[in-house]
Amino acid sequence: MNKELFFVNEEMCKLLTGNQGSVDSIPVPDLYSSHEEADSRIILHCMYASQQPTTEIVIVRSTDSDVFLLLLSFSDAISKLLIFDNGNKNNRMQLDINDLAATMSKRLRYAIISLHNFTGCDSTSRFAGKG
């Protein structure tokens, strides 16, 4: 069975394909990025995956709320069914991002991610001390 794995190292991305003990490495220039945060690079990878003719569903597995909010905000740019797989072990759930996004205006989704950047990102957890 063929296996595929995208390997990211700094700005470069390569597709590693394996079949019967051999591995090939193919550069993927469309996924080269200078983003340092993996959260935002996930969006780039989702957009790329959704443009591939064999892709039916894009599933992102993460426990990070940043990833969830980014997926919600950028769901319009991902043209396939988008699922957020969250949790761990026996306590997991899958959320249909497309359905959730359809219940909100684009303006609201952008406002949520903007507010999250101000109050809930990794370096700032509250309003205290904000002028």
C-alpha cells in the first residue's frame, strides 16, 4: 500500500511517498512557507489538500483552540468538507466546520479570530493590562 507524508522543515515542504520499503522525496513548492506558527501553516496545507482532485474530506486533528478558530475563519477558502477532530483517547469529537461556519456571517467569524488574537492567543490570556 502506498503511504504519503508531508514533511516540513523550516520553509521547505516535501512529500515522502513509500511503497514496499522504498521512500521517494518530492519537493512541494506550493507548500513552502515562512510562517513560524504551525497553526497558520495548517490552513495552507488544508487549502492545498482541498484543491487536489482525489481529496473528498479534509480532517484536521488538534486539541488547540487556535486551530479551531483559524479553520472556522478560513473555511470559505477550503473547498471540501472540513472536519475538526478534537480531544484525546475516548473523549474525542468531530466537528463539521462547514456547518458551523454556515451559522455565522463571515464578518462574525473574522471578528472572533481577531478577538481571540487579542485575548486568547498563546501569549495573552486576558484583557488585564490592555490599554
